[in-house]
Amino acid sequence: MSRLRKKHIKKRGRLFKVIMGIIALLAAVNFFFVVVFSGFAMFVFQTINQFMDDLPQIEDFSPAEAALTSKIYASDGTLIATFHGEQNRELVTLEQIPRNLVNAVLAIEDERFYQHRGFDIEGIIRSLIINIASGDVEQGATTITQGYIKNVYMPEEKYEITYERKIKEIVLSYQLEQIYSKDEILEMYLNTVYLGEGAYGVQAAAKIYFNKDVEYLSISECAMIAGMLQTYLHSPYIDERAAMDRRNLVLSNMLRLGYIDQEEYEKTIKLPIITQRPREETEKGFALYFVEHVKQELIAKYGVARVFEGGFEIYTTLDPKMQIYAENAIMEILPDPEDPSAALVAMDPANGYIKALVGGSDFSDMKFNLATQAKRQPGSTFKVFALLSALEQGITPRMTFNPNGTVIFDIFGSAPWEVGNYTSEDYELTEMPLLEATVKSINVVYSQLIMRIGAYGIAKIAMDMGIETKLNPYPAIGLGGLTIGVSPLEVCTAFSTLANYGIKNEPVAILKVIDKDGLIMEEYQPESSRVISSINAFRAIEIMQQVMLRGTGTRARLDDRPCAGKTGTTDEAENAWFTGFTTNLTACVWMGYPEANVKMTYIHDMRVQGGAHPAMIWNLFMEKATEDLPIENFIRPQDDMINVQVVPNHETGQYMLPNRYTPPELIEIKEYRYGQEPTEQMPVPEDAVPIMPMVSLMPIEEANHILIEAGYTNIIYENEPYGEVPPGYTHRQDPMWNQPVELIRKITIWVNP
């Protein structure tokens, strides 16, 4: 505004003379018709007297803030979306605007633009005569300069066609032309004028109607856009015939004024109007869930108005190729509309950059982002955090547990915690190392480990690694039994921390935001923190590699490079997960129904579990996404000292690993170089596990007494008719008698009712 004030001071005297001349001209013309329209003349003179007392000054008018379209770019510079409110606007210079468009605008809107001084005397007289003849204000003599004044300085009055408003326009237009050159005014006008379909300015119109930058418009396209200056109803999206007629009128004027020759005119009017909406404006845009995630982040920082009208340039981490691979992988495994949905998040573990994000099957149908907003139970995915907690506490993967049966634990202040294996699977061996239990994802083993290490450590490690949902430290969290649930983005972040050898990076979608003036609003500054030791991260990675080589994740295995991962399936298969990584890319896949937790059984003739459909989606995505990434091995850290729980063997003088029955007071923590720690576990004492007594074929009271005396408390009695014994007698039991059965096992006794 300072520029306006400086120039205006020099022009005020000359301005007064011009205004007086205009008023005199208007008075003279109106006097000509005074006999017929005396009442009208009186109104005009009253208006003149009013404006003599209070002439408008341009510095008293604040130009309306131009709403500019914000743009979002992928990591390779590709424009993937635009944000705009009601006003979709992109600024361009006059040099970028083709001469044919400038000439078309002049031909239809203001052919004497370069001759007048902001207002056109001939036009004023012509419109005044028409208005007086009609008895109403039907036509205004609006120049391009007046149009700019109306749009920018007087937007609230722009739809009022009154003499008062027209005089204001004239005065302000004259002042504006004393400040800016004709080309400057023309450039400002072409960047602010409304051209239908939410497009403000010729660049936005070129994108909306033809999906191209303004500089590439043809003569026909220039004429069509110019034809919409007076009303958006000439839009080809509204009335194609009206758009064609208006375009041809513009071409006719251009021919009359010598802007085009007869040959160009005849060739162009025969052409059809072929429109093409831009990709980001169509219902099926690109990476819509990622774009929505970015949009919500920006709105949280800057507010809706600035995001949609601030003209931001937003640079993101999205890799367009990986995004396509992610969408294609899901579509290949779950192609039918009635199939469950899937979400996928891919991240660079070295910096947290989100490379691909799929939040559902159809954004137009459901805006809820399953990748970032959905909170679902993760199942055995969380065993990774229990494993890490155990390693950090010094428990080695060689410690063994009984993997069989159903176990029940008494929880202080809560109901007993009952745990069984997925599909109630039993194993022939009674001692299974933690390593094997991880590879096979054995719930019964992990439940015993969790009760040994405590839930607080598991919750802390999970949240330190990237789980943002507050975790209540109940033992069930180690098996994925959470109070609320977690999102795929959280899980991907946590596994990226593991892939990065224990160094956590926050998930990043936005790298830089630049405002309309070229100022950097924000720029991502890397921040990382170590949350688990590098050597324990490496030890967990080694075990998770086995999951993919010979365990529950074999369908995800990549043939050309090392990879590690973990499956997750909830009890009723309502949620199925696979999360894994190479050295340079992490991906998390979730599968389920978006509306609610619905049991999934068989999809496309395959039983739903984390190692099935999600693992296959992960494999398809990673095979393509890692094609251009280097093949690398997971590297053992140089600092490879680990803490190990050990027990001194007083007979040999050597240290051994404790077993699950070793009293805590006998356990010591010693430091070893990884690979040099003890590998032999203390033998399980023969009397550590009681022998299950026979309690079949006897009265229920007697059976119960025997079991209680033996130390068993988790006893379930089931009624089952059996005619071979009297009512109230037991007739079978599980586990069977005469075998070692731990006291935590669930004992089931069937009774003839």
C-alpha cells in the first residue's frame, strides 16, 4: 500500500481535474434528457454533490487478499494434488500468458484498453444512453482496470450495478492507472478474474478446463477462456453450445481487430472444444490417503484458511513408483469389491520418510484412513517388543518353555489370564527355546516369557520405538491384546526403528513448505534417538529373518535380498498383519474390514492369517519397491557387548543359562561379547514339574480334592453324558495322567451330569 500512497500524492491535483471533467460530462449528458427524465437528473445531481464532498481515495481501500492454490509435490517433483477452497488460483506473469489469450481478452472485454486512462468515455456515454432509455441501470462501461478494481478493491459491491458504485470504480481506476503500467494492470487482472469451476485467474482456468499450463493453450482454448470473462455460465462443463458460441464471438472480434487472419479464423471456428480435467481434480486422484494425511498435518499447524488459500508449495516424501506398487499389490491379492480392505505403509528406516501409503480401498467411498487413523489389535506383531524386552533384560533366545496346552495366570486386580496357541496346536516337545517360539509364533511360550519379564518393559520399549497409542501394561500386550489398538503407521515406525538398529526416526511426510512469497515456512530437520541397543536390535533381526526363512512369514520372503519380519493374527482373524523390512525399506500391511472387527475365515480359498494375504501383499510390494535399492546384508554392530542372565554352576565353576524355574536370587547379570555367552541352560529339576494324577472314574468331589492337593488350581469341569459311570462321576481328563504337567496349565475334567 505504501507504493500506492507515494504515487498517489503526486497525482491528486490532476485527479481532481479529471473527476470534475467526468462529472461535468455526465451532467451534460443527463441535462440533455432532463425534460423527459427530470427525476433521474435530480438523482444524478444529488449523487454528484455527495461525491464532491467525499471523493474516494484509493489508499482508503484495502485490496482483498488473493486466495492462492496450494500445491503438493512428490519426492521426484511430480505435482500430485492441489489444495484450494472456493478460489482456485495460481499466479503467472504476463510473459507466461500467450499473446493469443491477451488478444482474446482485449477483443471481448476492452479493445481500447491501451488507449483509455482507466475508464472509457465512449463506453460510458454508450452505456448511459442505454440505461436512460431503459429506465434502469442495465449496462456498465467496465474496462479491464475497472474490472480489477471491482474484483480486488470492491468485492462486496461487485454485484451492485449502481451509479454510486460506477463512479467509485471510475475514480479508483483512474488512480490505479497513475500507479501501475497497463501491462501490470493486465497481469493483475488476468490473475484475479473468476473463470468458472472455482478457477480464479487464467492459469487455474487452463488447468481446470484443459489440464495444461496457460502458456500451452491453443488459439481456440484462449478464445474459450476469454469468452467466460463476463459469466461462468459460458463454461463448457455447464453449456457446451454456449461456450462454443461465445468462443466464436471472441474469434470474430479478434479477426475484426486484426489479431488473427481469415485463415486462422476459419480453421479455428471449426474445431470442437475438448476439455480435460486435471488428475488431482478427478474423483480417482493419486495417493489420496497420503494427500489427506499431509493435508491434516498442515491444517493442524496453519489452519484451514492458510492451507487452502495460502498458495503453499508443499514438498513431500512420497515415492510415486512405490505408491503405485503398493496399490497394485493390494489389488492383486484382494481384487474383489467384497474383499476385506488392506492398508499399507512403507518407510525408509534411515530417516523415517514415508515412501508409500494406502489407507483403504476407495477414498471416494471412505475418507477414514486405515493406515493412520484406524486402531486395530496387532496380534503376535507385539511379540517383537516382548522379545526385545527380554533381550534387554539379559534373557537369551535359548531359554526354553513348555509350548503345549492352555495356560492360566492369576493377575492381581484382574480376571485370570488364559492363553492358548493359535488353532490350539500342541507340540511333541515339552521344552521349546524362545527363538523357535518366535519363528513359529507360539502364544503359550510367549505368555510365560511375559510373566517373567513384566508388561511394563514391553510397553515402554514399544512406545519408545514408535507406538504412539498409550499402552496399559497388562500382560496381554505382549501377545497384541491392547486396550485400544494401534495403527499401521505406528507399527511401521516401530519396526523401522528395529531395522535402523535401534535408532528411532519420527515418521515424516512433509519435507518443506514454502509460502506464496517464497519464504520457507518449515523444513524438516532430521532428529533421531537411540531407544534400544544396536546389538540387541541386531539379535532380534537375526531371529526375525528366521521367521521369513522357515517360520510363519515364508510367503513374504524375498529371494534376492535379506529381509526380516513378523506376522500378526488376532484370535478370531478379525485383523491380520505382516510387517517386515530390508536394510533400506520397511513396510507394514494390515488386512481387515474397515467398519468393524469382523471375523475373516477364508478369502480366495486361503485361510486368513498374517502369514497369508498380508504376507503376500508385502512380498509383491517389496519385490518391486526394492528393485532400485542396493542389496545389503544386516551388519553386526561393532559394539557387540551384551548383558546375559547367568547362573554359576558350583560343580564345574562355569556359568550356565538359567531355566524358567531358576530362583531370581541365584541369577547374575554378566557382560559378554555376542557369540561368546554361555549357550547351555541349567537342566530343569525333575521335581520342578509335578506328575498329573489320574482323576477319572471317580466322584467329582474326590477328583477335585486330589487335584487341589497336587497344586493344580486352574480346573474346569465340563458336563458330558457318559453312561459307563454314575452321575456325578468323572470319565476323562486333559492332560492325561502320569505325565509332567505344570501348575499353570488349564486342567479340564469331563463329568457325567
